Amino acid sequence: MGDERHPLSSLSRREIERAGRILRAAGVLGDTQRLALLTLDEPDKRALAAGDPPRRAIAHVLDGAAAVEVVVDLGDEIVVATTPIDPLVTGQVPLLSEEHDLIRELIRDDERWAKALSVRGIDDPGTVVLAGLSAGRYEIPGEDGRRLARVLGHHQPHPGAMPWAHPVDGLVAYVDLAAREVVEVIDAYRVPVPAEPGDYHVPGTFGPDRTTQRPIEISQPEGPSFAFDGDALSWEKWSLRLGFDMREGLILHQIGFDDGGRIRPIVHRASIAEMLVPYGDPGPVRFWQNYFDTGEYLLGRLANSLELGCDCLGEIAYLDVAIPDSAGGVRTIKNAVCVHEEDAGVLWKHTEQFTGTTDVRRQRRLVLSFFTTVGNYDYGFYWYLYLDGRIEFEAKATGIVFTAAFDERTARYASELAPGLAAPYHQHLFCARLDMAVDGPDNAVDEVDVVRIAAGADNPYGNAIGRRVTRLRTEREGRRRADASADRTWRVSNPGVLNRMGAPVSYVLHPEGKPVLLAADESVIARRAAFAGDHLWVTAFDPAERYPAGTLVNQSAPGQGLPVYIAGDASIDGGDIVVWHTFGLTHFPRLEDWPIMPVDTTGFTLVPSGFFDRNPTLDVPPSSPVSGCDCDHVHHHAGHGPEEPR
């Protein structure tokens, strides 16, 4: 993916290579330096409207213990700016893939680690796989400013064994990646290594495969209804531009809907800008387990190559993506993004007794997705566009839960999934960044709650219900929590564009309203991931404000990101605004989640509300009876006579 013809197109393979050449020519990237991040310096709406903005990229380059942020102009092939990164003030650049190799090399030769394994009955350190994990930022003496990882081990008794079934608990190593040394090996307590295998991937381990399933075939004989022009995608009345970034993964630009021959903008840019996985075990080995999977590990870089018939079904368009490597080169992830359309049930239906007519239409949706693997967990990111103007996002969490040994101490904070095997309680919290443009750049947000109306003179029978609408006028007012008891939603409107009934056109954000971050307010993770403490933040647009926890998240200082963005309390009432929405799962692992977890889902929906003057799907044609009307398989039954309307 990457179309150099448009300012918002992802960095192409040639551009990534060009950026590497520019950095090397400037002496920024060489034998000892490593490229930790390379991303497009995206022009904002104003720069796009003004004409042809310069094509630039932002690089984070690591040189031992030091790092710099570099802006390069890809057109003029020059370095525009170089800024040192102070790890004490902000944080560290993301973890490099090769640093995991370094961790294995260092710990393999550490006598303290080998001794701790030996007393647990493991004489060969090579049979313990190592999870090198982001260290967080704690007030531990000697850690300030050091580039660290913390390391946990799992026993792999033979090369084909699933190691997550055999955690080596009570043991953790702290590694200084810049100094290339194991700083400390903590042998906090000793518990038996769980012995029962979890080898779901080995045929026959849990019995033979079932033989009851018959094939399901999805066919579009005339091909799919969507079309690409470079990175631009059109489907039904939707238009948008797809992007992909090594940090955020899939990005949707310039989402619009054709209403009577005019493309009406809805969202200028949509992405999942951060993902946090905080664990709830306060013990000495795992108190630090809080992962920013996007900012620390780079979700886009870890994207899977998808396979037809496994990850996606039907008439699929796969998109390859170009990802920078640490030397300034390029690798291609084949089939990283899946684009397809699918049936989504009944769109609308009515049987009218007074006209004797029955009308039904089927819903379709366009699916834009990718999958990424971060250590033990796998995540699917799915954006759905529907015929009726709805936009939906769904995250799918699967893979293997992070394991520990189960004992009396962990029982308060973990589930026992197999004899002696624990999975700590944890959360998966996502933050969507929605640069809204509902019929133009000047938008406002109202909080809408349902309310009960007391019986009285205006409500003599007590049956009235109503809504309370509260305009969020400043950035601090825009920091809000969901309330399922009030069916709370947030309405993003354009006060300057009215529908035919004289009300501002709008889209409504429907949250799931599940718990946000559950860690104590004074905890380290609550201060570093403030975005996860509320469901909604609304900010005035600033091109530098791209990530909810700040630009640098690895070992970040507290208070970065959204708390800084709203500090000036700017107006959000009728201007260029960004909506940030936190949502996710609180996971108390079940027996059914072991040895591999069935997909669990979370997400949100954006629904048009007064954006269209009437149902925008009245022109959807009826389905043929051969392909199904109400249901995929049609069965005819004797009907009943008309009933009185209710």
C-alpha cells in the first residue's frame, strides 16, 4: 500500500528507501544507529485545502542510549529538523525487534538466571523461552533514564511444546538494552512449574477433529461491488482513502457519503491510536505489567499476512504494506489488509396490511480489517461501513492469555485455568482517534441522556420520557464518562449545516460504556495512561496531537498526551475538533479461554442522526428470492390474517 500521488497516502516502498538514504547521508543513520519509527508527517485539513503540501516523514532514531526525532523532506531529500529525545522528560523510542534477540543473548549467559532455573529443576536455560517486555516507569533506584526491558520465562520442554502452559514463576530479569547488561535477576518466590500441556496446535492432543461441518461457500459471481483507484476506495455510496502505518496499523482518511451526487464528509481521519493492556497482579514479579501495545510495540509492524479461507471469506481484495526495518530498509507484509463486503442481515422490512404489500431489503457492509500478533495475544481490527450510513469499529481479541503459576497469593488476582496454572485479571483498552468533519470542519459535541419525567400537570399519567442535551463547550468539559443507565451518547453536529427540519446535521457516537481503567488513580499506569480513565475526550484540532498517551510511550513520563492537550481548555464549540473514545474489555479469564481463547469483541458505532433527510437506503433494490429475502434460506409458511395496528 502506498500511492505517492496523494498527500495522505501511506509511505511507499520507494519513499521508505528514500528516507533511509536521506538519514544516512545526513549522518543520522549508520552502523550503530537504528530506526525505531518512520511515519508520514500527515498534512492537516488546512494544508490540504491550501494546495500541494510538502511530502515529509518523521523518524525516531536510536543510537545506544540516545535518540533523536528527525523530520525529512522526501521531495527535496533533506533533513528539515533534528530534535534530541530526553528520556527523563518524555520517554524512550519503541522497542526494536532486534532488542528481543539481544535479551535472549544476554540472559542465556547470565549465571544468576541459570542458577534460579536450576533450583526449579530446569538445567538447560535454552529450554526456557523469554518474553522481553516493556518496563514501564517506576521509582526504582538506578532506573531513571535507562533503556530497560523486564523479562519473564516460560518452559518449553521440547521444541513443539506450547510454552505458555509452563510459566517459570517467581522469577524476573531486568535488562539494560543500551548498556547490554542484565541489571538484576529477582528470584522472589518459588512455585512448581505447571506441568499439564496446552498443545492445542498438535493434532489429536485434545481428541480428533469433529466431522459434522459441511462447507459454507460465499460467492459473488460478478465480483465485489467496491473499486480502488490507488489508495482511494469506493463502495456503494461510500468513499474513503486507506492508509497503513507501522504504529497505528490501518488508517481511514476522508470518509464521505454520496448524498444526491455530492460527497458529504463525515470523518477526516479515523484510527485506533493506542491500546493499553494493564494487568492486575500487584506481586513483586508482575506489578509492572502494563503494555501500550501500539506505542511500545508498534501494532502495524506486527501485522499478519492473511490467508483466504482462514482469515477472510468471499471475494477478497488483499493489500500489501511496506514497513521500514531498523536499518532504513523495507520489508513487505503480504496480504496485510483485507477488504471485502458481506451480507449483514435484514436492512429494513415491513408487511403492510392496508396495502397488502411486503417489502424487505438486505443490509450489506464493507469490511476493512487487519490482524496483529503481540506476543501471546492476537488482535483483529475491523472497520465496517453500512448501506445506511453507519460506521462501526470492532476489535477482536484472541490468542493465548499470559500465564503465571496459581497459588494462594495469586488467587485474589487471577483465574486458575489448569492445575497450578493462573491467568491474571487484566484489561484491553483501546483509544480511537476520530478527526471529525461532519459536513465540514466546524463541529460541536452534545452529550445526550435519556431522562424520566416526573408526573405532574404536564405529565398527568406519568408516561412521558425525554432527553437532556448538554453542549460540551471546552476541552475540559469534553472529558466524560459513559452512563449506560442514561443510555448516554455523544452527538457530533455541524451547527452551520441544517437538515430539512432545521436542525444541525449530526452523527452520534454510541459507546458500549464498559469499565475504563480500573487501576487506582494514584497508580503509575493511571498517570501514564490518563486517556484510559475516561470514555470521551474532545480536543481542538492540533496537528501535533496524534496519540492519546503522547508521542513517546515506552517508559513515558506521567501526564503525557491528552492531559497536556486539554491543559489550555480551548473551545470545542463549533470548530475543528478531534473526538477520542476509550473502550475495551475487562478480562477475568475463564476455563473456556484455555489453551487458546475464543474471540472476544468490543467496539463502538457512529450513527447518522439527522444527517440525511430521510432513510438513505430507499434506493436499495430487493434481493432475488433465489439468493434469499428475509433469511439466507427461505421457508414458506401459511400466513395469518391482518391484525389491528399496535
